[in-house]
Amino acid sequence: MHIPTMAEMMANGDSPDVLFWVGCAGSYDQRAQKITKAFVAILDKVGTKYAILGKEELCTGDPARRAGNEFMFQMMAYQNIQVLNGYGIKKIVTACPHCFNILKNEYPELGGTYEVIHHSVFLQQLIDDGKIKLQEGGSFKGKKITYHDSCYLGRANNIYEAPRKVLEALDAELVEMKRCGSKGLCCGAGGAQMFKEEEKGTLRINLERANEALGTGASIIAAACPFCNTMMTDGVKNSNKEDDVQVLDIAELIAASLQ
């Protein structure tokens, strides 16, 4: 796939309508790379003019700040803000709620103010505008899908409707877990928990959450966060259900259903 970078675009005297912030997971995690490719395939299909920072993109510093390393966070953030402001970036879209939350809510106090959109909202807008056209009776028609709310998307930013509207566009049957929306249960990875040893308890959070999802009888667990995707996949494997239940990002579901 040829993905335009900001440096290339600026060298040609051009600028994108939106910067796609890929994030660490979307760049380096093999599973999350598939989400990145799916989202880019959608952007290409609908003709959105976009670019990425490529090698100029650093981690947003979210895990560092959540783990208590404020100095490291500020160093990373300032460097990112210099690059973004240098390119005159106004609008950013990202498939990671952690990147979304910190770019939208915590970068402004350091001098980085942008319009930041999570890919679930972006996809919903494209569907509403009629730019995304889905196959009639696509591969997910009538299938049971349950959606897991990411903490940083839901409780932190009040985005509950957009991902569900995207899933409804697939003509699938959306079944909710008992704990959903503002009462959703964390997958166990947020707040830098992804990168540290767990505290002792009776049951891992991701296993508890995966069991709730499996209990709905859904054949697909939809997520909108690479961390949630990892944790839920881990939980499904732990129950030996990986042959029956798929964990997919909403971008992958839409990309697979495009006309």
C-alpha cells in the first residue's frame, strides 16, 4: 500500500484534509497493523485526502503519563506538538482511543490544539454522508455481534453511539452485554496496565470481560481499540473459543463489507 507521508505532501506543496495518527499499536503490533490497513483501505476507497507522519510520529506519551512518568510524557508530547504545528495540522483521525483521548484532551495545555476524531466517529460520518457504500446482504448480515466499550472512548469521552451506529449499518444483530455503555467493564489494559505485571486477584479482568461477551452468544466481538482487541482475543483463546468467535475492529468489519 502506498501511504502518503506529511513530508512527501509538503515537498509537493500539498496538504491533506486529515492526518491519520497511526499510534504505536497500529504501527508495531502485528494484530493492530491489520486494523491500520483496513482503515486505510476505507480512506482510499472513499477518496479521503490523508497523510501520516511516518517516522516523524512518536508515541503520544499516554502510557508514560498513566504509569506516572510525567517527564517522559512531556518530552514526547512537546516533540509531537512541534512536528504537528510545524506542518500546520488542524484535523487528526486515529483508531486508538488512548491516542485520541490524550491528543484531544491533554495536548492543548502544552500548546497542541487540534480537531481530533476517533475512527468510529469518522466512519459513522462517512456512512451518514453516503460515502461508504456497503454490500447488500454482506458477510455479517444477521450475525450476532456484541460491542465492547473502550474506557477511553466511552466513559472518558462519552462516545457510545457512533460505534454502534457503524455496526448497525452492517445489518447485523447487535446484542449487548449486561455491563455496557457507561457501565461497561474495562478490558484490563488501560492506564498502562497493558505493560505492567498484574496485581493478584481471583480472575483476570480480560477473562471476566471476555466471558461476558461470550455469554451473549455473539459470533463476533467488535472493538474500537487495539488494546481492547488484544485483551478480548486473549480471553476468547483462554476459553478455547477462537474457532467460533472472532474479535474484530469496527474498521475491519466495514472494510470487509465495502461494495
